[in-house]
Amino acid sequence: MTKTLGIAFGGSGAEGIACIAYVKAMEELNIKPDIVSGTGIGAVVAAMYAAGMSSQDMTDFLKEVEFPGVKRPINISKVKDQKYGILDGMGLEEYFQMVVPIKVFDRLYFPLKIVAANYETGSEVVFSEGDVGRAVRCGVAIPGIFSPHEAEGVVYIDGSCVNPVPFDIIRDDCDILVCIDPGIDQTLKEQGSAPYVFPALMGAYSAAKRSLTIEKQKSCKVELYETVTVEDVTTFDFARYEDIIASLDEKTEKFTFKLKGLLK
């Protein structure tokens, strides 16, 4: 009997690009999932994966985007605005809709579940039918990066706020459950230095997400939980996608070795 594989992708900011490195590693061994889930940037990767896009396709998608930090500095002050995130106004939603070959859930190559959070109630919302692009935009509404997204009268924000790596929602759909949980290195580089206000806020956000994930693991068995620390980047460093992917070769090799053993 062939074991079924489910993969949950997390990563709210640029660190979520690390998920592409894991897709690449699985492709090289011809390992394919039977179901995927995601939130934040992990939702983008999960949706592209389920739509039949390769890791190279995903990287090519990133190459076509002029992220802040490539030709102009990242405007962190824009984050303080009442309405906009640093990636708003770049047309990413429209570009995603154009590039992704399959637009609706029921035509994807394997099932996909996207998690977002209802801004007003704080409740988890799981998208598994209808328009894929809309679901991804709701799930990727990361504070400071994308503004909250309104759809059918409901305002959505990043699903990481309620379920940072949404593995529990696919537990019953697979034999082997794998989680890819990217984060940034928050070690203080200088002895005695303290983070500025905005990095401290992002750090608090990350700490809350870690606590949520730890609690979920107590009640939901995961066969392989991959914690990925992306070195020397911030959550806004989308322009460094090539560095992020290339930095994980050794780690993904160890990951696929473990995964092959589980799938035997």
C-alpha cells in the first residue's frame, strides 16, 4: 500500500520563500504530495505547487517582480500607514492570477487548503473551493507586507495569526504529515544590543506564532516537522529570494533523506 503524503507550508514574510527550496528537493527525487496546505507566503507556494508549477516556475515568477530593495530602498515608513503594506500597489495579485495556470480549487493537481484569519472575529477560515487567487490573497494579508483583504463583506488577514503552519487541517487526509516552518534568525548580533521598536513588534508576532504551533503539535501528530531558520535576512527581504533558496541545499538534502525513510 502506498503511503499518502501531506505537506503544510508556513512562513509569513520573505522567509516563506524557503518553501520553494523544499519543493525543489522533492522534485529531484520525484516525490509528490497528495494534499497541501499553506498560509502567508506558504499559501502562495502551496497554491503554485498544486497548480502544477515547478520550483523553477516559482523562481521565475519571483524574477519578474521588482521587489523593494532591488532598485530602491524598502520603505519601512510605509508600514506605519493606516492602509498600505510595503508590497501593496505592485500588482502581485493580478500577476499571480495571470501566471498560475489553474484558477479554481477543483481543477488543481492535488487538493489544497488555504488558511486566513477573519480580522473582526479572530477566527480561522479555511478556503478549499472557488477562486484560488482570492483565497491566496486573503491568506497572505501579512501585517506590514500586504494590507487586509476584503472579500464578500469579510476582512481577512494573514492566516499565520491563527494557524502559523496549518498541518492540523490536513491530518486526516494523509498517512505521512510533513511541515515546513520557515523563520528568520532573531539572535541579537551585538552583545547587549536591543532591537528597535518595529523589529521588536515583528519578533513578538513570531513568538506568538511559535507558541501557537507548539500547542497544536501537542494534539496533532506530525511525522516530520522541519523548522527552517533563514540566516541574514529580514522578513521584508523578498528581493533576496535567490540567496534564500540557495542557502538551504544542505538542509533540504537531510530533509529528503528523512522523508524517503518515512515513505517506504
